[in-house]
Amino acid sequence: MRKLVVASVLSAMAVALPQTAKAATILDFSSALYGAADGSSSFSTIDQGVGVNLQSSPFLSTLNHLPQGIGVNFPFLPDDTEVGAGEMLTVNFGSAQFVESISFQLLFNNQNEQERGTYSINGGAFVPFFATSDTGNLTLLVGQGGVNQIRFQAPRLVDDFAVSNINVTTVPEPASMILLGTGLLFAARRRYQVKRDQ
């Protein structure tokens, strides 16, 4: 009987634990929510339950809210609106996220001009991405969990892009999963005791 109870509890946990994660959330940086970021060096908000902090660098640079997304303005370089040469956009999350994908808007107007950029997750190595500007946008499939921070930069003077959106899923905290599992075990044990006493 005990084996049956344990098996039932493990089955219930297998069903319940994946449901503790939230549904996928698209953080749309072109939306009005991020309009207040324009002109500041740092901006924090809660977007659909996800804590988001945006930071621009280097020193004296500011965030730019564009119809295409978020960019960076460093006034001493020719690029003054998008993430371009010498500029970096850092996105910090209030809790660990599973990043499904990242979308960019490529803003250079010359046809077939190749736009390049790089991104780094949690302070790791920068990963390059590129596309021709006549496509207008680019979506990268990332598929990585435990993400607290993403940094974006452009490697060359001629590159510029805006970060349009990031598709994320909140990762359940281990404490929440342990609490749920403990509750299920307690409920199963209680049920077993009641049946035994009858």
C-alpha cells in the first residue's frame, strides 16, 4: 500500500510541477510601457509579472525608446539612436527566466548592408548574430534557462540595431517546487492514514 501511495504522489508531482511555471511572456520593448525609459541611463519596470531593468553604457549614454524597440544613445559617436559601436544595452531580470527567443529590428537603410551584433548571457562569452538590413528584422532562437542578464553590443562602427522583444518563461524557484512536493506528500500520507483507520 505504501508503494502505491508513493507512486501516486510522484505521479501527481510530475503533473503539478511543470504547471508552476508561467506561460511564455513577450517583453515588447516597442510598447508604451517602455516609453519612460527614453533619455534615462537606467529604467526598471514590471512587465506582465516579470521584473525588467534596462541599462545603457558607456557613461553618459542613455536609453532610446524607438518604434522598433530599445536602443542606446552615446552622444560622442555618429550612431545616436540604436545599439551601435561602443554602445551596450544590458537587460536584467528580477528572477531567472527561460529565454525562448530574442528579436531585433535592423535599422540601417542601405539595402543588403550586413548588420552585426553580439549578445552575452549571464556574463558569458559574446555570441555573434548578423543579417542583411533589407530583411528589417531578425529573431534568434535561444532556448536557455536560468537567465538573469543579457547584454547586447555592436562590434563595428557601421552596425546598429534595436532590441525589439524577448520571449521568456519564468523559471519556478526551487523553494516553491519543494513546498509543493512537501504539500503533496503530506496530503497523500494523511489520506493513507484516514483509509487505514477506517
